[in-house]
Amino acid sequence: MVELPATPSVASRVLALAMMRSLRVFGGVVRPGSTPLRIVREAFDALGRTPLPRGTKVKPVTAGGVPSQLVTAREARDSGRIMLYLHGGGFVCGSPRTHRQLASRISASAGLPVLVLDYRLAPEYPFPAAAEDALSAYRWLLGEGYQPSQIVVGGDSAGGHLTACLLADIADEKLPMPSSAVMLSPFLDLTGAELASRDKALRDPFVPPDYAIWCGTAYAGEMLTHHRLDVLKVRKRGWPPVLIHVGDTECLRGDSEQMAESLRRSGSYCDLRIWPGQVHVFHWFAPWLPEANAALRQIGEFVREVASEIVAA
């Protein structure tokens, strides 16, 4: 059983300080949307050039008409289960390439292949494009013969919102629910109504509230109040068990807390883990960051425990 550390590691303190003095300073100077998205996307995509863990297999897949990559760690062969993963990037950047390193580590920990969806990005393709891509991919998995009990859905940051939206859409479409869901530092309230006050109380080392709000608007467009986008208020009865990870330095922390409260009020199970001293989607920094390694192990424990309970039932 992975326990939360009482205090942040030295490595996580160094990381938060480095981000506060670099990325956060840069984010406070550069106006959101002023840098051409092509440059932002290319810079983010460069992260995908890091070598994958030995034995990882990456296979191009078209999932319900949506290009994707199936990332399978050496530890995940022939598991019979799969995770549909919706990457982060503020709805405006990111791809399977940027997230296949993280996907490979989740695959190894949870013991299943991870299907990373290359959903359409805003602002060229605003809502509901990405949400529809996610639903199409889920339908495709069911059509490929996966039982709902064999499917996990998950995502980080903006992908956490897409994960919550997908669960709500599955319920609306009266499709069978997946076995479980994982949300890492989810960006859930796209209005960003409380981000500035949270950031004022405790400055986020990584995410400038103005940038998060710009991303939410780029995706939602004029439909910011659409009921499908208000994932904190949608009906959640019947949702599968949900694991949420968030760092206590994040201005997005309140989004996770509100989602956990909403799930519990509806009678659904939610395991909310607030990690001391951790930045937005700190899982990125495995294997260098001890807390990232522990968090990945805990994701694996959660997914395997839910799977074992389903089998036992």
C-alpha cells in the first residue's frame, strides 16, 4: 500500500523552486495566446523524443476514426485489459508523442496497454470535438470486444476534464461504464473562477491562472456554460471508482477537491490523494522524482485492486 509522504522530498522542493523561477516567471511575462501555437506545440512535442523504458512497444492505431498510439510496457503483455488515456496540454497542445513516456510508466505499473488518443485540438477544433473523439474511441473499444470491466479511462490536466466528460457522456448514451477512472491534476472548472484567489493564497510554481483560463476558453469557445462542460455539476450516480491525484501547490487543487466531494455525494467511490509539495502532473518527472514513482505505483495498485474486486464479484 503506497502511503502519502508526510513532507516533500528534496528533489520535489528543488523542482518546485526551479519551476517558480523559470516557467512561472516566463508565464507571467508572456501573454496567453501571444506565442504562436505552432511553436508551443513543437516545443511540447520535443518532450516525446526522450527514450522510452526498455521493452516498451508503441503501435499506431485508429480508434473509432481517431489516430492513436497503443503504448505497451514489457510488464503489460497479454493482460486482456486496456486504458484509454486522454493527454493533457490545455486542450491546445499535446499528443500521443508528448505523453507516451508517461503512458509507458502507467502501463508498467498497472500491467495493461495504454491507448493514447490523438484527439483534435483547440482552437482549430473547439468543443465538442475532443469530447466526441473520446466517446468514439470508447465505443470502438467496446466494438473491438473489450468488456467494460476490462477498460480503464484516464487523463491528466485537460485530459482529466475529458475523462470526466467521457464518463458523463457514457451515462447519457446509456453505454456500460468502464471499470475505473484515473484523473491526474485535472482541470475541471474551465471558467477558472477560483484560480486567481487560490494562486494568491499559495502561488502555483507551474500553472499561471491566466493561461489556464485562456486554454479553457480556447476549447469551450462561446459554449463555456454548456452542461457537458460543467463536469463538476453533472450527475455522477453510477460512475465507476475514481482515483484523483493532485499536488498541494496547485491552483487547480480545488477542482480535484470539488470533484471528489461531488462523487462522494452521489454515492460513487473516489480516492483523492493530495500530494505534499508536488507540482502540476508531477508524474511526468519519474523516475527522477520519488513522489512520481510512488504515485505511479499507487495508480497501479488502484487499477489492479478494482480489477481483482470485479473478478471476485
